[in-house]
Amino acid sequence: MNEAFDIRGQSHIEVHKFRTGAIIIATLLALLIQASFPIHFAKTAVLDLPLLVTIYFGLSRRNPSTGLLLGMVIGLLQDSLNGPTVPLGLYGIAKTIIGYLASSIGARLDTEHPAARFALTAAFFAAHQGLIVLTRRILLSQPEPWFNMHLVGAALANALVAVFLFLLLDRLRKN
Amino acid sequence: MVAIPSRHKSLVLLLGVIVLQVLMLAVQIKRDSEGRLIRVWTVGAVSPFERAGSYGFGWIRDIWRHYFALQNTTKESEQIRRENDALKLQIAQLQGKAAEADRLAALLNFRQSQANVPMIGARVIGTGAGTASLTIQLDRGERDGIRKNMGVITPDGVVGKVVEAYPNASQVLLLTDKESGVGAMLADSRVQGPVGGQGEPLLVMKYVPNDDTVNLGDRVITSGMDRIFPRDLPVGTVAEIKSGNQFKQIRVKPAANLERLEEVLVLLSLRPLEMKNEGNTGEPPPAPGAPNPPRAAKR
């Protein structure tokens, strides 16, 4: 297994590899479920499964280049599934940056503990939302609120789901 | 050539990828293009799975709802319980089919009552993959005569309009989306004002002067002014009224249950339509610049 040393050189952090096709299948499943579940369970619309997958593989692979490219692909696919009112690039830019940040943080911190995963996912969700609002306001001239209680609830819900989803995705790792 | 330190390579890649996407956004805004090719590929690849998932999930859900709801009532012996369970499974399947038949019958009745309006039934197979827009995906597309900007309704009321039609699927912008809107009026007072979404469950009716009388529970119907929906279709009921600077702030509860749509009707015309209850059988004039209506397909 590959190993990467953290920036301080004090402890080593594992770089996880995954079974063949695991990343592609997990990504496609996340997009498919994201586009299907809210029809049957309206409340699941608050979840952003493609974002959770971006965060998970970013934190696990710990390679910023891979993380940002995976984030870009997932984001652009999500844009294209959203209909023409969402321009290609809105989710793309946000998830590119989140993929990069997750990989960079994953290379410096041990992110295997459920509490760390919960906190990081909530923070990344907030950052992702902030990037979308920023893109909408600056590039698209579309006013959007920065903060409301619904977003706080959504961040916590996503973080909670992430804890269990990440445990499931851990099973896709190569031993 | 300047060498980039390896630890900065990912940062350079990040900047490059973001600049590329910002340029892509700028091109879409400048040329009003929507990256249709990429969308056609993505939707074409995903919609067959959504379709299969929608049918499979509906079947499982019907069994879950009816079978497990009934299971708690069984208190008899194990043998009888097993027999009961087997029968309940059968009942659950039949109830699921009956419920679907009821919904389809309602759609059919509505269609038959509006025989002069070309429309086609479609099943909802997906939603937008995110919270940035409120869209649904239908299992019918260009091959069934669906085109961009066609109206989508249920017998309960207005749902939204088609924003993209692909060969075998189409995307509908729900009335609750921020960019959505419909020409509307109050059914009793005939006061007109556009109704639009806010990204929330309730809609907003705009430009109703403070002087006009509006009551809670007043019915809001389509005015036909948007040239997409015929007049007198239910839009919703007034749920909140506040006085504003010049105009009232009116919130409207949608008539159609937009959070639980399973089957919808697409109005197969890009010309203004008249519903039967108008009593107007005359052919309406075509909208300026509107293309010829596609051939009506039947479900």
C-alpha cells in the first residue's frame, strides 16, 4: 500500500486504493440515487450524495490532482442532470474546489474517525454551499441567501449520512 | 521554460480547471447556450436506469406500504399468519395496481373531458440531481411529440413547463423553481398577476395592488396570458396575504402536489389553448413565432 507523509513529517498517513471500477460505480450510483430518490422520499432532496462521494474519495485518495479532477467530473455530471436552468460549471466549480480541499486535508490529517468525518463533511457542505452562492452572485448575477436554518439542517443531515456512507465505502478499499 | 515545483502542480491544475469552467459559464451566458450535447449524453445515459428504478421502486414501495402496514394487525397462530402473509402480499400487489389504476383513471377522465386539447400522459422517473433547480424528469421526449416550453399539468393543477426535450426523456421546471412562472388570476375577482416560485413549497403572486380585495383560500387559476397554459386551470389557493409598499405580498399553495408527482399530462401544443370549460371551441390564433404543434401522441 502506498504511504504519504504529512507535511510536518511527524506521522505517516495511508493513501487508500480501491477495487477496480469502485470509484466510477460509486459515483454513478450516487448521481442515479440523487436523481431518483427525491421522487419517492421528498425529504432526501436535502442530501447531496455526489458531494459526499467527492469528499470521501478526496479524503481517502489524498491526491489533490485526482481529488479535484474527480470533483470536476462529478460536478459537471450533476450540472448536466439538473436541467438548463443550471449552467454547466455551477456544481463543477464548487466540487472541483471541494475535491481539492478534501484531498489536501486528507493528506495532512487522519480522517478515519467518525467524529472527524462528521465535522469535516459538515464543514465541506457549508463551503460547497458558499461556493455555489458565490458563483451565482458573482458570475451569474443571481441573488441567493448565504445562510438560513434550512442549510444548517442540511449540513448536519449530510454529515450524519456521511458517517454511515463512508463506513460502507470503506468496504470498497483494497486490503 | 519555467519549471513548476511538484507540490504546486496540483494548485496550478486547480486554477486551470476553475478558469476553464468559468470560461464555460461565460460562454453559456454570452451565447445563451446550455451545453445541450453534454446534457443529451448524460440524460440519455441515466434515464434508462431512472426508468427501471422508478418502476422497480414503485413496486417495492407499494408492497412496503400495504404489506407492512397490515402486518401489525395479525395476532393469530404461525400457520394462519403465514397464510395471511401470503394473502397480504397478493393484496398489496393488487392495492398497488388499484391505486395506480385510480391515478391513471383520473388522468384519463381529465383527458377525455378535454378531448380538444392534445396532451400525453407521462411518468415521472427522476428529479434534478441537486438543489440548485427544482426539476423533474419524464419518461417521454421528442419522439412522443414533446417540445421545449410545453405546459405540464395534472388534473389537480399546473405543474410547470418543459425546459428540455431529449429523444426519450424530458425535463420539466416545476412551478416552485425560482425561475418558473405562470400567468394567473384570482378566480372570483379576476384580478391578474403572475405567479412564480421561490424555491420553496409556496408560490408567490405578484403585482396585485393593495387596493384589491384578496381573501385567504381564494382560488388562483391560469389567465392564459403566458401563452403556455390555457385559461382556468387551477394554480393554487391563497395561503398568506400581507400588505406591501404598492402591491400585496401573496403566497399561494400549489394545487398540484408537486412533491409527490408520479404521472403528469404534457400539453402537446405550443399555441394558446382553450380548455373545455371555457365553452370556446373556436381555433385560437397561433402565437407569434410559435412553431407548428407536433403530432399528438397517445399513451
